[in-house]
Amino acid sequence: MENIDKLMRSFIVDLGEGDIVSLYDNISQQGKKLRSKLIFEIAKTSRDATKLAAIVEMIHAASLLHDDVIDDADTRRGEESFNAKFGDKSAIMMGDILYSAAFSKLSEFPSAVAACVSNAVALLSAGELADVKLSEFFNTDKNRYMEMIYRKTASLIEASAYAAAVLEGFEGRDFGIYGKNLGLAFQIIDDILDITSNDKTLGKPALHDFKEGKMTLPYLYMYEACEEKEKKYMTTLYKKSLNSYEKDWIKNKMKEYGVIMRCIKEARNLGGEALGAIEKYNMDGLKNIIRQMVERDF
Ligand code: FPP
Ligand code: MG
């Protein structure tokens, strides 16, 4: 993973602008690098795996820089966000730099790889727009949520797996299905953790999504399960800064209706779909990625 960080930095150094490198060094490197892990597990022998991983991580980092501006987020991974430190303008421009440097390197890859990654970035951007739009009202449509998380989160994970498979000479489609389902499960788990974790572990306040207007899967299922009176009360809490009584009410209703367990099961099913797609390759590393994700404490 260190090699990826080095390569990403060297792509920025190649731009020949000292100021940009100094600014770049302020971006947090604390991410989990899920997409890179996936690429290394699939493209085990390809010489270009590190380069692909660096490109994908740069795109991901660019999208988070922009996302924190869009979400007006002060923290990222428990640290002060880049936009909070240097302002929205610098965050947007730094995102543009990362994104375009990554694309310039991506163009050196075979077209099947370049096409799938660049297409994923278009989906990613459309997914972010859908996320913003869906946060403007009390959405109760699960299909719209699933379609949004596919584009916002799963598309780049799907493309990472697909592209890595192409580099290794495997059938891209099987690994794309694996990546897509892994990505969907990942986002659902992230949405569960927003409710079940505390502020310190999350690096942002818990139950933040609901305040931001995001009707994630647990809220969709909770609303579905609630009685009419409870449904009404729930809508009065939407987008509000919740006091501890209101937070507890939401958590208790979720407990009463088995909402978190239902979401965990859904994430596990998606994990199962992912594993099914790559069964014939017998790759323990890919199995472990799914296991570590879905068999954890919530
Ligand atoms: C995080 O979602 C956001 C994303 C995964 C995608 C953001 C995509 C863009 C801003 C499109 C622009 C793309 C480029 C390449 C410049 P979240 O807000 O639910 O998660 P969080 O809690 O980590 O902020
Ligand atoms: Mg965000």
C-alpha cells in the first residue's frame, strides 16, 4: 500500500508545480484503500496493478474532496477536512488536479480498462447528484436509494474489480458483479454504522445521515415498519438537530422493528451474491474481503 501512496505522489510531482505538491501533502492518507486491496487480490501478477490502484485511489480521493465541499463536512476520517483547513476553492481545485492527473495516466492503459474506469467516474458523479437530490425530501422509495448507492459507491468498486480482472486476463464481467455487490454491501454497512456507532469511532456525529436528509436503508425500513402515528412523528424529526430523547426514540424503534438486523441480512445477501460470481476462481483473498466486511460488530 505504501507503494501506491508513493506513486500517487509521484503523479502529482510530475505536474512540476511545487505549490501543488505542498498542498497535496495535506490530504489525509488514512483511508482503508478497499479498491486497491481488491485490485491487488485480482491482478496478482500484473505489473500495472499498482498504477491502476494509484489511479483509482486518486479518483476516489478527488471525489471525497468534492463530496466534503458539497456536504459542507468539517471532518474526514476523524480529522479536519481539507475544505475546513484550506477552504472550498482549494478543495475543489485540488480535486480537479487529482482527477485530471489520474485520467492522464489512465489514458496509458488498454481501452477496455480506460473505458470502464472513466465510465465509472461518470456514474459516480451522477450518483452524487442523485444523493443530493434525494436528500431534499423524505424519500421512501428503496429502488431510488439502491440505484443511488450503486452509482455513488459501488460503480468505482465494480470498475476496479473489472479493470483488475482485464489486466490479469480474467473474465471482467464476473469480477464486476463481485465488485458491484461488494460496493452495495459496503455502502449499506456504512449507513448502518452511522446509526450504531458512536461519534468517536465514526469521526463524525452519529445519526448524521438523517439530519443531512439522507433516508438510508435503515430509515427506509424503519418508516416501512412504523405505525401511522410513528410515521408522522418520524417525519417531524427529519433534517432536525436531534436531542438525546429523539435519538433514542429512533434507535429504540429500529430495535423494536428489527431494522438493523434486516439491513445486516441484506448486506450479507449482497456479499453472498458477490462470492457466487467468483466461486469458480477459488480466490481466498476475495472471500476474506467479503467476510471481514459483513462478519463484524455493528
Ligand atoms: C461519499 O458519500 C461520496 C462519494 C462516494 C462520491 C462522490 C462523488 C463526487 C463528488 C463526484 C465527483 C467525482 C470526481 C472524480 C471529482 P457520502 O457523503 O455518503 O459519504 P461520507 O460519509 O464518506 O462523506
Ligand atoms: Mg459526504
